[in-house]
Amino acid sequence: MKQYETIIGLEVHVELATKTKIFCGCSTEFGGAPNTHTCPVCTGMPGSLPVLNKKVVEFALKAGLATNCQIHQYCKFDRKNYFYPDNPQNYQISQLYLPICHDGWVEIETSAGKKKIRIHEMHMEEDAGKLIHDEWEDCSLVDYNRSGVPLIEIVSEPDMRSADEVIAYLEKLRCIMQYLGVSDCKLQEGSMRADVNLSVREVGTEKFGTRTEMKNINSFKAIAHAIEGERERQIELLEMGKAVTQETRRWDDNKESSHAMRSKEDAKDYRYFPDPDLPPIHISSEWIEELKKGLPEFREEKQLRYQEEYGLPAYDAGILTESRHLSDLFEEVATLCGNAKKAANWFMVEVLRLMKDKGLEPEKVSFTPKHLSDLLEMIEKKEVSPQNAKKVFELVFDEDIDPVAYVEEHGLKIVEDTGLLTDTITKILDANPGPLAELLSGKDKVMSFFVGQIMKELKGKANPASVREALNAEIEKRK
Ligand code: ADP
Ligand code: MG
Ligand code: ZN
């Protein structure tokens, strides 16, 4: 069989996290009873007029600047005409001729190395409503809460060659948008949606093959499946001497196969024309400069800084910077306790473990940084045992308790009174003559048994290292 190469370009829709919609003052909040976040504008009532939300332009500009795009400082909105019940105006306000951002790129990294994926353009548009097909009543319902929620569509060049690259690209976009705070980019909730354009060509040839487009696949796993499935389908057609038809297909992840939805439509099918209700936008160079200055430190820079400034391993720095929220929290703790390495260790072990146990996303982790730094200080000063510190931290993580007060109130402060320690050691040794004999005959294995028993007796309010030390001294005396 011939060797084939997969060519992939993505159209990614990102819902912008503005408070209100793109052309009216309705809330963009997800959920809510159907048709409660609506008004004459976003339900397409005749005579209503759109007014552009400036925040949408700001977010789109930030997204474009962060992905190395050029800006069309003079840009316009166009009407994309089509009929569908989730689209109340019978047209979608979008940008065709002068998209706000164009010709950018992002760098991705896969096991094959680093690579630049070019961005053809990025434009602003409005989302449609949602249709709910009620199989019992044999009817369809429409909810316009999502109608008019702002989107940016990011169109890549056909630069990707594998599912790995596609996923790395989507993760990269998501990370950038989350760092900017312009979108939470949740595939499952639909705030990030990807259409996959795919064609195959024989290895060594230049010309692209005919592509198909698969719409709105909503998980990375399904995207990987869809790419594999579509690649095989196209190769099979070509091997049989048939042609690939340019069309839109729907990927069904349960059946692991796709079916044709409609033949590919062209721009002319939509009868695009400049929207007469919205004046063109002028974006000043001053505004662009201001936004550029305000861009945050992104993940790669942060990751390098953590390695250089804090001496963290690349792996740890990578994990700690996956989410801007978590990295901010970590940095605050590191600054407060003055020991970034200790703070990083705690995040890498305890914070990650609790997040995993509780199925919590990084964005949802919230505790007062001072509470963790206080706890780390108590461990450092040997005021609380590492075991108890972990238990106390779980309460900080869950309920944001004040660890200093908690340790005090619950009598968890380590006993420095050596009298009590010696008494407890004597008590435990005398209560366990068998293991004691073994210990005296040099069997060190029972040592941990005794340390455990003594810690238990002291309710963990001792430091294992000092218990071990005192125990050794006592054994030496008895030998
Ligand atoms: P349209 O606007 O009709 O959807 P575009 O030419 O703008 O078409 O391309 C849409 C997407 O398809 C882009 O992401 C582009 O990279 C990708 N694409 C274009 N041609 C091919 C091809 N032959 N194989 C794979 N992807 C392609
Ligand atoms: Mg398209
Ligand atoms: Zn509205």
C-alpha cells in the first residue's frame, strides 16, 4: 500500500468570558432557565438594533496579540445569511472580509519536537441558540440564552499532521486563553469547540487532497478517534480509486464512525454582506500598545523562571504552571514562607493528591496562601509532625481553616517536654517485652514498631526524628 500523510487544519470556536453578550446587555451566564437571558436584540426582533460590547473587542485583541497575530485596525462585521431555528435573525453577525486578527502562530511541542502552527485569522462573531429535540413530544424547543454570546473563531493553516499535534495545539490555545482570562475553554461545556478539517495525500507529493470537515467534537479523546477514523476512510476511498467528496461530516464517538451531514457550503452560499446596523471599528495603536503591555507572563516564561529562580525541576515547573490560578497560589505561598522549594514540594505532593482525590480542577482550588505558609513554618520549626501537618492541610484545602489556631486548639503542638517523652518511651518498652528483646539483640526492624507505638501514645504530637533519637538513647542505656 502507498504511504499517506494526514493534513489537518482546525477551526476553533472559543466563547469569550464577558459578563454580557456581544450586541446587547443580556447575561452570558451558563445555565439559567430557558429564554431568561434574552431581549429583543438576541431574539432577533424586527426593529431592534445591535450595540457592540467593547469588552469583546478587547478580549479578541488580547487573544490575537498573545498568538502573534497582526491586527486589522480597521475592521467590520458582516452578515452570514442562513435559515435555522436556533438563529433568530436568519443571519449570524460575523466577520468575513476584515477579521480583527490575522497571520499569527503558536508553538506546540510533541514527542516529535517543537513546531509552529500558523493561524490564518481570528474573527469575532455571535453564538446561536440551542435546540432541544424532545423525542417524547415529537417537537423541538429552542433556548436563546446562548444566542448572542460572544465567540472568537480561530482558523489555523493546514499545518498539523497528527492527532498528537492537534491536541497539543488545542491545549496550547486553551492555556493561552485561560492565562489571559478571556475564556475558560471547556470542551465538555462547549466553551471551546473544534471543527477538524482533514485530507490525506501521498507522502512525497505537494498538492493537498480534498478535505472533509468534522464538526464540534467535544473531547480530546473523541478528536483523536475522529482523526484516525477519517484518515482511514479517506485512504480506503483513494485505494479503491474513488474520490473524496468535500463535505461536512458528523463524528459519532459511540459508533466510532462518521456520516455525511451536508455538502460543503461556500462563502457565496451565505450571501455575506457588511452589516448595515454596525459601524466599522477603528482600533487605535495606543490601545494595542496598552493591551500588549498588560499581557501576562505565559506558561513557558513562567516555567523557565521557576527553574532559574527557584531551582525547580522542569517537570515540577511544568505542572505548577499548567493553570495560571494554581501558579499564582503557589507563588504567593512561596513568597510568604520564603522557601519556594518547600512550597513547590507541598504543591506537587499534597495539593495534587487532594485535587486528584476530590476530583477538583486547578481553577477550583482556593485557600488563603498565608494558611499554607503558616503550616509550612510550623513544620520547619518542628511544632507539628509531618503526619499531623498533612491532616491539618486537608482542612485548609477543604475549609480554609487557620492552621495555627487549629493546631493550638486540638493540642497537636509537638511536645517538647522531654520528661513526657522519656516516660512514654519507658512505658511502651516495658509493655512490649518480646519486641524489646529483639531490639536489644540487634534486630533493628522492630525500631519502627516502637516509634509507631510511641507516636500513637503521644497522639502524633511528637516529631518522629526526636522520638527515634530518644529511643536510641534509651536502648543504648539498656543494652
Ligand atoms: P472554509 O472557510 O470554507 O471553511 P477555509 O479554506 O477557510 O475554508 O479552511 C477552513 C479550514 O480548513 C482551515 O483551518 C484550513 O487550514 C483547513 N484546510 C483547508 N484546506 C485543507 C486541506 N486540503 N486539508 C486539510 N485542511 C484544510
Ligand atoms: Mg469554515
Ligand atoms: Zn439580549
